[in-house]
Amino acid sequence: MEPLQIAERLKERFPDEVLDVREFRGQVSVTIRKGKIAEIGRFLHDEPDLYFDYLVDLCGVDYLGKKDLRFEVVYHLYSIKHRHALRLKAEVTENDARIDSVMPVWIGVNWHERECYDMYGIVFAGHPDLRRVLLPEDWEGYPLRKDYPLKGPAQEWSGFLDVLDRSKKYKQYDWQG
Amino acid sequence: MMAVYASHNDLDRMGIIPRGSPRQSDFMFVAGTVTKKMSEIVRRVYDQMPEPRYVISVGSCANSGGIFNTYSTVQGCDTFLPIDVYIPGCPPRPEAFIGGIIKLQEKIKAEQFRWSRWR
């Protein structure tokens, strides 16, 4: 099915949820409200002529200073059976940075949502194990937010300070020559 | 690192044989970017090695952090490890690699005490 037709189908089924449909070089992006993301996912996954059985990627975007709604969660969907693709963009506000998890629909999205939480601090409601994936568990802040300093906060991460302390302590046992 | 162990350059002929465990090793390579999260593990590997022990830092990232100066990267593994030889390059040529190892061998040969005067 052509991606614009899929977007039309989606608009018919969820007229209040679809905000915008855009095409760029044959790729169609559908901007949606975040409220019914799990339902929309279930619809796209289960409908036999859409059959989006593969969630290629899930990523977060920070539009600090460029848009009123600060965050966006982007879902790249693909149907292996029908060989068509669609991109969903769900807008998330800064004050209420949470969105429903799509784990019930695509189970493989588990770590993607954890990474998005790790880097942007967007909470995925209903996720069974929402912890940080890449950063240490006691890390403070969300590094891919635009207002996060590139070289990290002034206060160094305690785990690395421990390593530095330990290496300083062990230096006294080194042979000084 | 892969190329230097393969048949063209072949570190085995110089008696440098990779071991499966730090407890059987005489020296270690720190190859690649060291992140803050990983630094503790690198340090632990070093602490597990029997003395006398040596460390070679391989490539720009391990030497100085290289192009990565961000919240998560260590700016050179010499911040928490005593490094004997630095091999420059991004990535280092196999020749540079062998050069670094020969440098370490010279350094060990020049030792007059149990430990090197170089430190």
C-alpha cells in the first residue's frame, strides 16, 4: 500500500489523533497526539492490509527553543509482509514528559524505550523495566537534552571519582625508581 | 590491532601472545575509547595483573580522549592508570604498534632494579 494511503486510513480511524501528514522524498511522517499511541500501534499492527509487524526504530527528539512542544518520540514502522513503511511522530510536552509504552504491541521496543528514557528522560508508562540502559544507574541528568552541557555537569560522576581516588591511593605502592 | 596479530605483521613471532586472563599477563593494551562507566573495569583488570606489569595505551582515544571530549569519556587513560608506552595514531599503523612494543622491550631491558627507573 502507498504510504499516503496508509496515512489516510489512519486519519479515518483516528480523526482526532492525527495532527499532520507530511511527505518528503516518498517517506510519509504522521504527527499524532501522544494519548492513544498504544491503540494506534495496535491498529497498525493488527490490520491485515497494513500489518506493521516490525518496529525499526524508536527515538526521541528535543526541539528546545524551536517548537512549543519540546519533545517528540519517533516510531519507524515497517511491514515485512507488504514492504511498506511509515513514520509516526508523537509530541510530548516538557512538563508532562510521559507517553504510553508500545511494549504490548511490539515487544522488541523494550530497550529502545529504555534508551529514550536514558537520554531524554521521557517516561514510558506501562514499561515493565524502565531503567537506564547505557549510563550508570546513579547518573544524574539526561545527556541528549539540548540544555545538558556537552562536557557534563560541574559535579563529576561519583563512580569515576572513586576510580580516580583509588588510583591515587595505589600510587604509593608503585616503585618510584 | 587485528592486523598486527594477523600473518603480515604477526606479533606471535616476537613472543607476544594474547592471554585469556589478566592473571596470566605481563602487560596490557588499553585500546579504544575509555568511558567513565568502563574506567572502573579497566582499573580492575589492571589490578588483577601480577607484578611486574606494564600498560601500553593504543591510539588517540586511549592516550588523550581523542576527538571525544564529552560527558561520558575519560580524557586519557593515564588519569587513572600508570602508562608505560603511548602509541599514537587514529588508528595506529601496525608498524607503530610494533614500534611501541619494541619501545617497551627496550624499557624493560634498561631496568636495573626490580622496577624500572623510568617510572
